[in-house]
Amino acid sequence: MKNLWKLFLVAVLALGLAGCKEDPVEVQESEFNLLTTYMKANNLDLTNLTGSFVIAGSGINVNTTDFSVPDYYVLDIRSKADYDLGHVKNAVNVTLANVLEEAAKAGGKKILVVCYTGQTASRAVAALKLMGYDAKALKWGMASWHADFAGKWTSNAVDFASPNWVTTGAAPAMPTFTTFPTLATGQTDPAKILESRVKTMLLNTAWMETRDNALANPGNYFVINYWPQVSWDAFGHINGAYRFMEDLKIDNLKNIDPAKTCLVYCYTGQTSGITSAWLEVMGYNTKSLGFGSNRIVYTQLKGSDVDKAKTKAWKGDGSGSGNNFGYYDAAGTLHAPVQ
């Protein structure tokens, strides 16, 4: 009996000790993992955004009588003052931060976003596409619509010499990082995380980097060259850049340094605009090089057929940058095409 009593006490004690054990801590999946898994599953990788994200004015169905754009709901994200001076007929003036709210009024129509040069519009298109809208940026922006607005591109299509724009050397091997950005939206639903991150991205007004800053200190950035190999070889590159074009996708985010500011550049600043926005949504601190290589090796681009560079140079053959359409001012007065 005494032994049975001892066994009973041991059993009770064992149960008591087991009951005192802390419950296992549940490891919560990071918002970054939730978001990127969701984006990949819903066809929101970079190539899904960049496919046909811009359209030249010459490729749009423009009414040649009143110069309206019947196939699109047009959003003009320039300042109200510049919008009042001249805009596409029926365009709605809206801030970049509010494009999603205005897009909801499109009634299912395709959306055309217009800015000064096509660069900010590309950023808006990133947000719209990530949120499920069918949207395009007007290639080259309002600068390509009528000669009255061309100045912002004409003054930035130049050649520029810098010791940090180099013309020799192979692209370095891709690095590998074991950490990723930390997101803190407070959401657990990946669709809500995406929406929150997109809205945050649209509020960022410091997303463009100047050529002078970039070339003065390229080591301050994790530089992403968004070109094919033939262009890297033909036109040169920013010193220290990694050539990412074919490899910039969700599966390869491990190759991007989450601790540095990413500087993305392309030919015009339009592809880098949408690319940097996409990266920023996932938590990377990114900047887009303003006007791209058009502001560094413009003459080379305009005269070259490598990767159809002429079509990516301001006023280059086939670029769609020299249109001659009418526009309207705040009073509703039509400013006719140049005769």
C-alpha cells in the first residue's frame, strides 16, 4: 500500500510539473514573406508590371477633331497650375497620393496616367497595377504631347562625362544576402499588407535621385542596372553596378542588399520608376535615376540600334516622343497642334 501511495504521489507530481510547462511559442510568419508569397501567387512579379506599362501618344487612339482619348480614363498627376496651363481633353487632375481613389471612378475603363516626363506616371502605374487596375503611363509624359511641354525632356537629354560612368568591365557576380526588409503594417492578411505598402509608397516624394548625386558617390548605393548585356557593353554603366535585367524578380530578392539604398536606372527613368516603386512596396529603400542614361550618354543612345536604343532616346527615331496633339487650358480653350 505504501508503494502504491508513493507511485500515486509521483504521478501527481509529474502531472503538476507537466502542467507548469509554458505553451510553445508560435512563430509568426513575417509580413515580408506573407507579402512576397501573395504577390508571386497573384502574378505581381516585376515582369507582370513592366509588360506594356507605357504607351506613346502615337500609339493611342486620339480623336483628331477634339484630341480626346476615348479609350482611356486619363489621370493627370502634374500640379494644378501646370494642368490649368494645358492638359489632355477630359483628363482628371489628381495628386500621386490619391490616384487609387480616383482610379475607382474609372468605371472599368483602362487608365492612362500623364505626368511631365513619364517617370512619375510610371510610379503611379505600379500602384494601379498592383491594385488590379489596367493602367499605362503616357511615354515621355506631357512633354511628348505638344511642343509647348517638351522643355522638361529637351533640357535633360544631354551628354555628361564622369569617372564613375565606366565603359569597361564585366558585370560583377550577384551577391547573396540572408536578411530581408522588415515590414510593420500591423496586418496579417497579405492583401491588406499590399494595400498598405502601396499607399505608403505613393506618399514618398523623395524617390528620384539626380544624376550628379548618383555619379558623385555611387558607392553610397546598391546600384541596379536594368539593361540587357548588349547595352551594358555598348554604352557603359555606373561604377559598381549590378546588371539585373533578367534576374530582377521575387525569387531573386536575396541578391539585393536590404541595408543600402537601391539606385535603379534604365534608359529613360520610366522603367526604373516602376521598378523602384515595386521594390519599395516590398520594403526596399529605393531611388530611381532621373531621366536615366538619356542624361548621361544621350548622343550614343539616339544614334544606336543596340537594343533599339533609338526608340528609348528623347526624339530618337521610333521613340514616339515628338507628337503634335492639341490640348486644353483651364478655360476650356483648345490650343491647336503646331502648323
